[in-house]
Amino acid sequence: MRIAHLGQVYAMWGKKQQALQTIAELRAISAEQHVTPNMIAMVYAGLPDKAAAIKWLNKAKPEDQPTVSDPAFEALHSDPQFKALEARLKPGADCPAF
């Protein structure tokens, strides 16, 4: 998660190459351990590359972190596809509130 947040910060600072490098690093890590699609989507959302962010959120599950309610996804709120994803990825009623 720290690497994903670092990628998001790079994206917010306009450091596109570093953000993309972070995405590559997350994908490499995913070969050995679980990396949620939301982490990669978060960096793409910060770039902003809405299409790539939506593509990765389409691979997500409701229990994945960060959740779609994370402020990192705010740039996607106006996208009609995000509304459908948000409904699909909404945590179930049995999920404890944080």
C-alpha cells in the first residue's frame, strides 16, 4: 500500500514517469504477492488516466483496499462507468465500518 501511495503522490506532483514506474513496480510485486487492482487504479486516477483507472477498478473486488470511496478516486466520480463500479464495489452490510 505504501508503494501505491507513493505512486499517487508522484502523480499529484506531476511526476508522471515516477508514477508509471511505481505502477510497474506494483505489477512486478503482484507476481509474488497479492496487490489489489485498486492500488494500481489509484495511481492511474492521480495521473489522471481515467480509462486505465477504470480498467483496473473493473478487476477489483468489494473487499479490496483502498475502497472506491477513497478520496484518491475523486477524479473519477464524473465518469458514468465509475457509478456502476461504485455500486458493484460497495462493501456489504456485514463489512465493519472503519
